[in-house]
Amino acid sequence: MDRETRPPALKPLADKPLTVIEPGKPWKMNFPDLWRYRELFYFLIWRDIKVRYKQTALGIVWVVLQPALTTLVFTVFFGVLARVPSSGKPYPLLVYTGLLPWTFFSNAVGGGANSLVTNASLITKVYFPRMLIPVAAVGARLVDFAIALLFLIPLMIYFNVKPTLNLLMLPFLILLLTWFSVGIIVWLSALNVRFRDVGIVIPMLVQLWLFVTPVAYSSDLIPRKFQWLYFLNPLAGIVENFRAAILGSDFHWTALAYSTVITLFIFVQAAYFFRRMERTFSDII
Amino acid sequence: MQPIISVENVAKRYTLGKTSARTDTLRESLVDFARAPLAMIRNRRSSSTETLWALKDVTLKVAPGEVVGLIGRNGAGKSTLLKILSRITEPTTGRVELYGRVGSLLEVGTGFHPELTGRENIFLNGVILGMSHRDIRKKFDEIIAFAEIERFIDTPVKRYSSGMYVRLAFAVAAHLEPEILVVDEVLAVGDLAFQNKCLGKMEDASLGGRTVLFVSHNMPAITRLCSRALLLESGRVVMDGATNDVISTYLERSFSAGHSREWVDQSQAPGTEELKLMAVSVMRQDGSVVSTATVAEPVLVKLVYVTTQPSLKFRCAVVFNTQGTCAFATVEPTETLHDKPGRYTSIVKVPCDLLAEGEYMINVSIFTSRGIKQHYVQLQNVVALHVYDPMTGDSARGDYAERLAGVVSPRLEWTSEYEGPA
């Protein structure tokens, strides 16, 4: 092998993108990088979905089965036995419309908070914007959510609930729900890299969270003077309005405003926190 | 020429001890959790507790198309440097500028998922390594052919044998085409034939004008691929130069064995009352001391010793070790009588076309085995020799360019003839 005759580099350097590596600045979001790695983002989502239903007999049916079975149990115990008031709507539909956003959120948090840790081998061996991992974990659940949402159609036909113009709010509510979930998961997943306690606390936290969110009941049950406190939980506003959009009842505009502002705040905080922690991920994970 | 990689004063500090330790028990976790906010603030303030500088003041420039080997002992900072260049970890201080895409191969099979099939993993792994979906589809057939797993392409990789798994993983990585390729010790996978194939692929990459940074403990591979090498020691670049020189220095430093060893003070010299070893050296035919030799030249090992008593009968032995085993041992054919006390020299000539490419550590001993075996001198790793093949075609390998296995590489005669129709 003659090393002297090696051809020179194919293109002049000026044509190639320059990468500068320096000690990082957490307040700078690297948007071009996020865009450049979009294909990886899709593949991470694709992998999550693919792997979850590998070697299962029912596969994607579980996406509908999970909220449907919960609806059944809730209906029997809360609706029939405990007679939880349902504001004049069919109780099963009240529960299912609450469970849709809730299942999405709780599943996303459950898997998403551990996502960085379970992908430790990627983080220590290849570069890509780390934020893609928790965000893709949410993205994968969004696909499940969409499928479970379709199951509403036969349910609404069965209970004879007609769609109203309120449905127009649905895209915004889904966006808000996703955004809130991303904020929480980005924050928790980064914290989990440093403190594995997060993984332990989450199942408990999610369980408690279910009771302070209007899933099995309507927020009308909450006394008026405590509603401001109740709606500090951004999920309460999202779930209640999600239900209103589908069942055609009145929106809780104040609650929605609360949820939007708090979501925005959490998201900005989470993104900053993540960027700050990100620098040490590969060293401490 | 403008460098494609330019590293300026890069340093990397790791904090040791409690802060980086994993918390394993719930109790510990709760204590940590309670302290969490405080601890995080404290860490930022006083990081002097216990720190390790994995890299310090590393400055280096690499021209486009250069293939640079990084060598050094474990913990010298080679992998940390690669991790910084591939943006996996951030430098504590300093700055790096890179032109073009960087492909890093710090491990084979990064991101492989056991539940997914070979086909699915090729796409997943390819995208993780930075290839586009389109590129992967274009090279798909080439990849499975390289990995030799055509039949199992739709089987989940958890059912693969470890060999198949590794071959597939390397095949994907080998088809990466970035401007800068950063490779850690990943060539030591698979069987010998597959290793050769990988090495060949690396050679193609370097011949294709790609810039490659290559970490390996496989010195023949470094010699083969790299024209330039860097020696790292405790996080610093201690030498930067032609590969053969750097490898020799590395051997000298890491085994504290160089091309020669001399004991000036006779009382400190190894040996017994009657006999002291004064010097050992590796030389060329012309008597010049060398640490590097080509496979095509003879090498002399010279032992200098002093006897203090008359009528000593003994013989000298020299052992060449390489790749963790003994390549060969050679002894003086007879025990000779050393009548007069004084200074003696024994030289053994290792002919050309015997040593294989690689590093040899040389042991020497002087002993008698008449009656009870008695060692006067018995020393391990006294001197080292780095042997390489200049690839001129005039060696045991002829024009065969790939790796030749074995601890020696004798030049043997081959004949073949036509015996008639089959």
C-alpha cells in the first residue's frame, strides 16, 4: 500500500458544515440539530411502537382494550355501585373521554421518565440531540392515543351523543396535552438520569394524580370555592375541556387558561433544566 | 493545508466519588432525594473534592485525508478524546472545530434492539449512526452480503448467534460514509477472517480520502492503517509523529523496555556474585541500536556480561514474546567454558523473514544446566522491538496485503504445478 498516492480529500473544506464543540450553554436550544435528526426521531417512535407489541397476541388491540376495560371497571364500581353523578351524560362515556387523555399521559410518563436510562447505551456511544429520546417516547404514545380516539366513534353512536362544534377545540386540546406531557417527561427523564428515585416515585405519583384529575368523575363535583385550587393541576383543565369538546358541554375557560399558562411555564423550565443536565448525561448515566 | 479537525487546549474533568456513584438502595435514594437540590448546588461550587483530568491541554490538528492512530495504555484518555470529538461528552474547557459529518464507531451494534429483526435493526442502527433512510436502502443488499446473514434477515436478532450479531452490527457501521470517521477498538470482533474483512474495509475508507481517527491496541493494524500516530499518557499527548516511531516510544514507556538496557554500576547490575549482566541491546547488522525493524532485515540481540570468577560454564538464552505468547526461544548450542574473569559479549542473530509484524518483548537468561540447573541471570521484558512490514512486496507476505496470522512469519518456499486434467 503506497500511502503517498492517497487522493486528497474529495471536496474543499469550505463546502462542509462546520461543527464547533465547546463547553455548552444551556439556554441555547440547538434547533438546526433537532431538524437534522428528524429521521432518527421518527425511527425512535417507530421502534417504541414496534417493540411494544412484538410477541403479543393481541398487538395494537391493547391500545383500545386498556381504556375500555378500565371504563368497564369504573362504570361498575363508581357509576353503578357508588352512583357518582355524571352531569347528565352517560357515565361510561364520561369515563372514557376522561381516560383517553389520562391513559396517554400516564403511559407517556411511565415510559418516558425512564427513556433516557433505558437508552443509556445510545447516549454513551453516539451523538444526537438527547431531547429526541423523551420526546419520541411521548410521540409513540400519541399514535396509541389516536387509535383509542377512533374507538370513541362507535361509543358515541351507541350512546347517541351527537358531535357539536365544540369538536373544533380538540386539536388545540390535544396539542396542549402533548405539550404538557413533553414538558413533564423532559424534566423527569433528565432528573432520573441523576436520581433513580424518580423511577420509583412515578408509579405512586401517577396513581395519586389520577384522583386529583376529573377522570372517574366530573369536576362539577368540586365545590366552587376550591375550584381555583383544583385547576392548578393543568391536567384537570385539559381533561375537563377535552370531555367538553367531545360531549358538547360548556368549556371551562378559566381552567383552560390556567392549564395553558402552567404548561408553558413547565415546558420552558423543563427545556432549560434538560439542556443543563444534558452535558453530563453520558458521564453519570 | 487547512485542518479538518482542530482541537485546541481541550481538557476533560471527571468528578469522582459520591456524586458520580449510583445510588442503589431505596434508603440511599431517599437520603439523596432529600439532599438533591442542595447537593446539586454544592457540586457546581466546590468541585475540588476529588477530580480526575481524563484529558489535559490536548491540542492537535488533522489534515483532510489523514489517518491517525491513537495509542496509549488503558486510561490514557484515548476514548475520552474520541467521545469529545463525537460530541458524546462535552469538554470541560477548550474548543474543537470539525468540518463535515462525523461518524463515530465507539461500539458495534449501538442501538440494536433484540426484539427487532435483522432488517429492522439495519435501518434503526443506520439511522442512529447518522445515515439517511435513503442511503441505507441503497446499501441494504451490500450490508447483508457483508454480514453473511442473508437467510436470517427477518429473524429477531435475539435469536442470532453472537457471531452473527456482531457481523451484522459491523456491516452496518462499515457502510457509514462520513467525512470524518472516529473508531474505537471495535475491530477485535468476530473470527479472524471477519477481522481481516473489517480491517480491509477500514483500509478502503482511508484510501477513499476519508479522515480517520483510530484507537487500537493492535499495533500491526495501526501500522498498517495510519501514517501518523499520537501517544497519549495520563490525558496528555506526549508524542505526535510517524507511526513506527510513536509505537516504539510507546513500547519503551509502557514496558519500561527500550531498544537497549545498560547497567553502569556493576554492583547494581542483575546477576549473581559470579556473573553480572551489564547490557542488552537490539541492533541492526551494522551495529546500530534500533527499536524498530522491518520484517526483511536481520536483527541482532547483544548481551554484555562480566564474570568475576574463573572457569564458569554456562550458556545464554533469548526468548521472543509477542501477542501474549512465546514466539520462540533460542539458546547457545553448547555451554561454553569462560576461563578468565572479565567482560564477554554474546550475540544472537535473528535472520530476516522470520519475525512477524508486531511487538516483541525480549527475555534473556544466562544459566547452566549441568547437574543442578542454576540461573545466573533471568530477566523478563528487558528490551522491546517493534517489527513492521514496509509493504514493498519483498517479504513473506509477497503481494498479499491483508493480515497474516502467527507469531512468526517465515518466508517459505511454495511450489505448485499442473498435474493434468481433473
